[in-house]
Amino acid sequence: DCIGNLISRMFEVMQIVMENGANKERIEFTLRSLENERQLMMEHDNKLEDPLRDLTYSFGVGLTSSIQSIIDAKKQQADKPLEDD
């Protein structure tokens, strides 16, 4: 079943983030890839009403959103001008 592949990909994304914390481009590419894969799976999933599958898809959304929020916050912090003391 493809849902197992999606779960594996989510763990892979978490591992990539842990290993490549400073490599924003690699992480963003991986997040987009995971999101595209999740959306395609949902479009073709004939068991979408299953609560466990729904939870898995929702977890994928939460995971990508959380990581993207961290990336965005770090980018904003890096873009701020240095303050004089």
C-alpha cells in the first residue's frame, strides 16, 4: 500500500532536516517533493475516508508546515539588519 511509502518519506524528511539543518535549499526541495507526493496519493486514494489514512495525510501537512515555518522564521531573522548597541 502506498500509505506506507508516504510514512517512510515523512521519516526521511525528518532525517534530512536533522542532517541538513543549514541547507535551506535541500530542505525546501525535499518538503515540496513530499507535499507533491502526498497530494498525488490523496487524489488517487480510494480509502481516503479511513481515519488512520486521514491522520497520516494530516500529519504530513503538519510536518511540512512546521518545518517550512522554521525555515521562514530563520530567513526573516537572517534578513533583519543588525541593531547597533
